[in-house]
Amino acid sequence: MHLGVILPNFGEDSTSNGIRQTAEAAEDLSFDSVWATEHIIVGPDAVDPYGRVYDPLVVLAWVAAFTKRIGVGTSIVLVPLHHPIRLAKEVATLQELSHGRLRLGVGVGWHEDEFRFMGFEFRGRDRRADEALRLMRALWSGEHAFRGEHWSFDNATFAPLPQPPPELWVGGRSERAIRRARELGDVWHPSRGVGPDDVRRAKERFPELRVVPRTTPEKIEAFLEAGAEGAVVSIPDERLLPDFARQYR
């Protein structure tokens, strides 16, 4: 069973000390991974809790530098708010510097104000995300050409090539998100609005689909019974991690 912990890199009380203490405790207690959240700039409806957010890739690079074993992941990166070539470079670099410990959680976003502030269209974000994931996989595999609706290149060189390429953990709860996880990703990593019954139905239809939801500790057992291969949990205080670890590690 994969068991991960959400880092407190967001929220009004988020601090570098809190992030570090949670990451170190999670590694000492043999959790599999720690995860950082992304929002960049938000409107009034998302200020609580996303008005203050440390950039996830920067946070994970720092965490990878002071830890030795634990995996690091994004839960999630908002792919349509990034240029995919730049994102592919940042991810490849982090995968190399962390010695293969990165899992890239990806999603399309839900907060329309954030897209407007960033100058990106909210409509069409699913199509852009799908193409971006294909492009990033092409770059990581060493391809020199790519043809897409939004991005194309020829005779291009990209390195380092991450070895192994990071797993893509696909967020979202829609049918399109599940299809994206099956066709372009490695794991379905739902969070908002997805419960154990949703996971059970997905596993009945696609038993080969790996599912590791983002959830809270009290829901883990129900998700595992529904067929999930683990969980990434939000725990309000790192001092509660030992009790949680004794139950599941």
C-alpha cells in the first residue's frame, strides 16, 4: 500500500519550518511520499486556503535535498497554466536531482479566476492538458519532433532525459480525467468530490487502473476496501503522524 502525506505548503499558517518538519517526520516514520500543492494567484473564492501557497516544484527540490529516501510528488500541478516545454524541463531536472524520487501529479484546474489572471483561456484547458502531457512524454523519451494543435517543434534537442521518467498521477473526477489517467498517465489520483463508491465503480470497469486518492485519514479504510492501492492524506499537525504511522506502517 502506498501511503503519502500532504505537505503544509499552502494556507495562511504555512511556513518553511512546518514543511521541513512534516517531510522529515514522514521520512523517519517510513511513509512512501510527501506531496506539495499548487495554486499561483487566486480570486476571493479561493483565498481560503489557497491565498498563500509555496511553489510546489521549488518546495520539492528543497525537500529532496534534505531527505534521502522518501518520494516527492505534486498534488497537483495545474498543467494548463504552464508552458509544457518549460514544465518538462523543470520536472526532468527535479527527477534527476532527486535520483528518481518524483511523481508528477497533474490536473487541469477548476478556479477560473486563476486562468484569467494568468492570461490563459479557461475553456479548452482539457485539450491543452492532454497535448501538454503527450509533449512532455515525447521530450522525456528523447524525441526530436512533435506536432500538436498548440505546440510543435522539429530538430529539437532536450536534456537531461529523466531516468526513469516520472510517473504521471492524474487528478480530477470526470470521465475525461479517468480516461486521461488510463491513456496518458500511470495512476488516477482524485481528490475533490470523489468518494470510495466512485473508486469502486472505476475499478470494476478498469481493474488494471491504479488508484491512489488524496483524502483524509478517516476515509482511508473505505478507499482501500473500494480497491484503491493507497492514499495521500492531509494531516493537520505533523505531531499526529506517529499515531497514524503505527496504524498503517
